[in-house]
Amino acid sequence: MRRLDGSMKPLVLLSNNLSLFIEINRHCNDQGWFISNMTDSKKTVDIVKDQEVSGLIWDLSAAPLKDHLKELRLIRKMINGPMIVFASEENHQERIDCYNLNIDAYLIEPLDFAELMARLKQLLWVYNRTSITGDEADEISPMDAHQANRSSVKCDNLEIDFKQYRVTNDGVDLGLTPKEFSLLWYLMKHRGQVLSRDQLLEGVWGYDSIGSSRIIDIHISHLRDKLESNPQDPAWIKTVRGFGYILDNSYPLIAESI
């Protein structure tokens, strides 16, 4: 989320509400962040494509989800950072659709700007952690730092590559998103242990609630689709009904030095 000179890449807000932008901009300035305002979804895609961007805030009143699925999918592929959307009123199906797009948070107006800044800060920390390399390893937990100083970790036919932040199965790249990578690694570190949805929210997202633990089920489903030969009868990530999930502990982790 930072350039080589250490400065943070800008955030982007898509909204046609000028007073809202002014308020969000003021709070971002207090954090030392720069945020640019866009009012057109296609131009937003162009900005994300052409510039280095830390994250996106999307006003669904200005650009409704059902009309802009294509743009949001494109942006999700291009941004290795937080994507937050907000709506004028709660829509449960829309919330689920957003999480299916790997959007990080779905908020309801009126916005609590202090909460918005806190969520952005936490999500930026999570994404920075998943893109960490080299000398930055001492900024994360001791266990993760130990693994960050390895080139890869193998578990049976799976290989987690910490240099390129990808996971392969028999040499085939699974194409995991940053969040899926973090989720799999967290499960891998705790393989053989039943993890509740709240534990996964806290361990991977860094907070204990986002309004619905459904986001865990969605990400587990996406992970199984990419990881399992038969997602309907998973061999790796098993459901423990009434509790959560457990990663198979049949194979040892083998760490390879850089």
C-alpha cells in the first residue's frame, strides 16, 4: 500500500455527493492519507488501472451494485487493498453479493466517519501484512515473521510461496486473492484445530464482527472451489457443524529456507 519512497498510495472515493467527499477527505487528512473523488464508474476503473491506489470507497447511491458488477470485479482484480461500499439502507442480498465480489466491508448510511477510518486503517494493516517481504518481516507476529523468512512452505501437494504470495497445487497456481491467501495460511498454522467463525474473523480480518459471520462461509466456499478436487466433499477444509472449520492435519508442514 506504500510506494518505494515510503509514502502511501492514494485512496479513491466514488461518489457524487460533494459534502460527503469533503467530510471523508477531512478525516483522511487527519490520518495523513490522500483521497481523490470520482463521480463516474468507468473513469474510476481507468484511475485504478493507470495509477497506484491503496483502496476504494464506493457509494452505492451513486453507482448501484446491480449496474456495476463488471467494474467492481475489475477493480477487485487490480487493487491489492481494501474495498468498502456503503448503501443508503440495508439490503441483505446486496450485502452477500458484495462479499461474493470479495469486497471487504458493507456499511449503511449515515456513515460513522470514525468507524470508517478505523476500518480503513485495520484493512490497510491486513493488506500490508499479506504483501510483506524481507526486512519488513519484524513488523508482524513472531510466527508470521518466522515464515516470512522462508521462501515457501509445503504441505503434501500444496506449496505456499511467501515471495510471490501465491499457492500452488501440484505446481498449478490456485489464483488466490490476498484474503484467501491469508485465510488459508491461518488455517494452515492451526491445522488440526477447530476454529470458530469468530476466531477466523479475529485472526484473518483483525476484528470480531462485521455484521455477519456469513463472510467466513463465503470465503471458505471460494477457497474450497480453488483448493479441493471435490468442493462438495472437501478433503482439506472440513466443516464442524455448530462450531466452525478445521484444516486436515494428515500432512506435516515443511518450510524451505530462502
